[in-house]
Amino acid sequence: MAGGGVRRISSGAPWEEEFGYSRAVELPNGLVLVAGCTSVVDGVIVGEGDPHTQAMTSFGVAFEALKRVGLEREDIVRTRMYLTHARDVEAVGGAHKELFDAIRPAASLLIVSGFVDSRLVVEVEVEAYRPGGSREAAGA
């Protein structure tokens, strides 16, 4: 791991290169931070006009990032959900419950003024934890 044991993971999304960020960052202590994820898959917005579908798809993008470092949904310890409309709280909260009811991570749900594309109504972030530290730090 370069940069003091920090591992940076790319998903190949064009914005990562354009804006200079990583999809996920794994720290030596086992904490994995996943950048904001939306329902854009292969350049197409999934679930336009449907906050529940956008939330499920956005979390799916985050789960894929975690798989790249060998973690699963059950390893998530914190979620953040950003919505553009308060009317979508039930739909997005319901999606969160479907995915995390048995896991119960710390969670925040925030209303924001908008995203880079007005067709997006949900963005999510997750944080996961690998007990014992990162795979690289443990010599895996």
C-alpha cells in the first residue's frame, strides 16, 4: 500500500479520473470509506424518477466497491443517504431497511439541494470495517 498504508480503489468511472478521487479508500486500521455512489450504471441512470430504485442501485454500486477489497454488506458500519426531496424519505428509508435491517449500521439521511444531474435524487456513502486491519497491513 502506497501513501502510508492507504489502499485506493478505482471502479473505472470516468469521474474518478476527471475529478481526482477514488471509489474506495482502505486504511491500515481496517476502515474502508466508499465515495458517494449514485444510480449511474454504465453511463445510464437507473430508476429515473424512482427514489427506491435509485437507492437500491446506489447501494449496489457501493457493495461492488467493497467486494474489490474483500468485504461484504455485513461489514458496513455506517451509511449516509443524501436525498433531494423530503418526500422521498420513506422510499429511501425503506430501501435502507430492506438492505440493512439485520445489520443496523449507524446511519444518516440528509436532504440536499441537488446533485450534478437533476435526474438523480439519491446518493449514498458507506463505511465498512475489517477487524484486525487491512488485508495489506495483515500481509494478505
